[in-house]
Amino acid sequence: MSENLTQRLAEYAHDQGWSNRTAFLADDDAWTFEQVFDGAARVASGYRSAGLHRGDRVLLALPDGIEMVWCLLGAWQAGLVAVPVNVQMSREDLTRDVATAEPALVVVDPDTAGWLDTAGPAPTTGVEPLLAGEPETRFADGGDAPALAVFTSGTTGPPKLCFFLHRNFADVRGPKTTGPGTVGLSVSRMYFLGGLSAQLFTTLETGQTAVLSRPRATPAAAVELMRRHQVTTLFAQPSFLARLLLEPGHEEVLGRLRQVTCAGEVLSARMREKLVPILGERLVNGYGATEIGGIAIGRPAAYGSPSAVGPPFDGRSVRVLDADGDTLPVGGRGELRIRVPFATRGVARGSLGPRQLTDVWWPTGDLASIDEDGVVHVHGRLDDVEVIGGQNVVPVEIEQLLESHPRVLEAAVSAVRRPAGDTSLRAYVVGAPAAGSGESADTDALAAELVDLARSHLSWYKVPNDVVWLDALPRNGNGKILRRQLRADGHQFV
């Protein structure tokens, strides 16, 4: 089998006899496996005609669609590094990612063309010009060459790039529950490793058919897609599933599913209580990290504790350390470490290239424990980062923006679990003295102003859903905001 990732996937699909099977569906269009790899070969040719060389980075500012699939596979065939990005971020965030990636070419969608070409020195192109030539028949060397770079969520600062090599995907095999006859939908996008795996790799490794959605799927749209395409497997964040349960018709589409995999966020006790009676053993909970991939996976119905995720993936050892770095006994809570064959460290600029470690005990930064059966339990993060819609959110960025408003003295932001079981942000605000009498109409209007301010400057998942007014923020003796108290007190407002 070839060391080039695209060549390996193409050869495997051919050997399995899938050439004429439908690989991807979108709206009323369908593409076979043969058409997928033909399109990839045309894009590979287009990249070379554009003057790109092996090792160059190509930033893919594209929604999830067949064009994204072609541009990913074509980049790997040509020996380029594909950098998919979230085109639904704010313009400021997307411009920042372009500058970080330092790409040789930016591939744009009509919705991003016209302004993204001003985000940096790299030239831009649409997909159509890349498809214009004859298919490329050659495959660049793979192996230790970089193939993919994805952004971290910016837990400790600006997002960084994590590089993956062709050989890192050599052992990728899709879930045993998928295959020919399975129709999969992922609401996690392909700029996430989880979404990329669920949509592209699982399809090309198992022969399933994947449903692609160019716009970010709303719960209502997901119900319609699942009904229209008779979807049998679903990949989604727990908060999305919470909103899905509120949609008319969800009983019908969930009843047809063979498996629902949730990942990207902690599966809360409330969501577990809602989903397990409906899905039972069909519900799978995954836990992982961008830098190292999957950590543990399990079926919530099999465990009595809501903190239980499942055993670590095959061949991976885990342990829990206390603050002094000593290994804790069974049941002890501390930082989870996992031994992985490789880990990729994020870099601040694309030109720095891959930084990979091999055979390493990786610190997850999560508060966890391991029970007597070897099941990993996750109790939360060891830092203050919130997770909204599968995205890590640093509250300080939002707080500083809110405090820039002349009528705000102080602000703090934390996540709140809503009655539906989903999680969104809440802003706790102390008004400046000039804010006036604190009449309800006045504070309501100011709250609306603050939400609009956030919406105009930040990506959607960073926008507070509501505002609560306080006389003072809770702080410790050192002046640090007591975020745990905010989270605890916040539930009384739900």
C-alpha cells in the first residue's frame, strides 16, 4: 500500500470494489468513489499549474462539500499541506488564521472571495480553476511528509497549527458499525479532526455514504437531512443533540439510527439522562484531543456514573497524576496522562513546520480518574476554558470586549447548562456608575447592546446568550475571579 495518503485511500476503495458506489451526497447531487478521486486528481493538477511545490501549505476556506473533499485529497496527492479552516468564524478570526498558516495559496468559496484575498500576501483562487485541467496521474511521496495542519481552539492563547504526517493516518480504519449501506451525517465540520474523520476518512475507509451540508447544520436542518437521506449514523456534539431533541420529528430520525457518536464536549449528566433512554446502546461517547487524537470511547448506557467515558483506545495506556506528578491510585482525581505513539505540538506559524513527539506521555489538562475496571472518568478541565459547540472559548477575550463598553465596569463570562441540556455562555456584568438607576428597561437595553457588540466582533460560539447584572464579581483574596462560584450560582438563573 502506498505511503501517499490519497493514493492509499484510492487503491483501497478500488480493491474493495467501491468505484461505482456513492461516496458523498449533497442536496440532489451524488458522487461515486471514482468521481471523488478523479476530482482530487484534477485539483492536484490545478495546484501544480498554480505553481505550488511539495510542502507548500494550501489554506482551504471552504464549507463542507465535495469541493472540500477534492481539495483535501488533491493536496495530499500533490504533496501539499492542507489547512482547512472554519469559514463561519468572524472575519477577524479568519484573517488571523490565514496569517498564522502562511499559505502559498488560499482556496475560497464565493462567500469568502472578494475579502479574503486582502487577508494576507497569499494569492486566492476558487475551486473551478483548479478543476480545469487533466487529472494528475502522479502521487507525491508520503510517509514522513506533512499532509494536514489543523488549528487548535486557542486554549492558552491564539490558536496554533498542529501538523500531521501521511504516516500518521496509515492505520486509520473507520468504525465497525459503518460500511456499505450505511449513510452517515456529521454536524461536526471537516476543519475539526472529529468531523474530518467522521465524514472523509470513515467514508473512504469503510465504504459508507456521507451526507455533506454546506451551511452549518441547524437542528431543524439535521432532522430534514436525516429524513431525506435515510441517515443511519450521526456524529454530533452533546449540545447539538440537546437542541435536536427539541425539534419536531426527532423521534422518527433518531429511531432509525444505528449509532449516534457524541464528541467535542463533555456529555453532561443531564444530557446522558435524556439520551440513554432514547438511544440505549446506540449512543457512543468519544473523548480526545487535537494533538493526539482519540483517548477513550464507550457507551454511556453501560456505566452507572455520568462521568464515565470508557476505556482508553486499544494500545494506549493512561494514568492520573497529582499536583506533584505522582501517580494516583484507582479512583484518585488528578490530571490525566495518556501514552501515545505520537503527539503533535502546535506551532505559532505555518513556516515552523511539524513538531511531533513519539512514544510520549501526553498531559491532557483534564481532571480525571480511572476506576477499577480501567474506565476513564472525566470531571472537567483543570483551567478556566469553557467549551461551547465543541470549541474552546477563553473568557478573557470576551470580557475585555464587554468592558470596552463605557457603561460596563467589570464583566465575567462562564458557561451555563440550559434547561434543554445544551451549554451556552452567560455574561455577568457590573454596571459603571454612569449606568444610572438600574431600571429593568435600561439594563435590558444595555444587555442587548452588549450581545450585539459581541456578535459584531466575535465568532458565534463566543457570543453570550444572556446577561446577568451583579453588584460585584466574586473574587478571591488575590483578586482573581471565582469562576467556579459563577458557574454554581449561574444555575439559579437558568
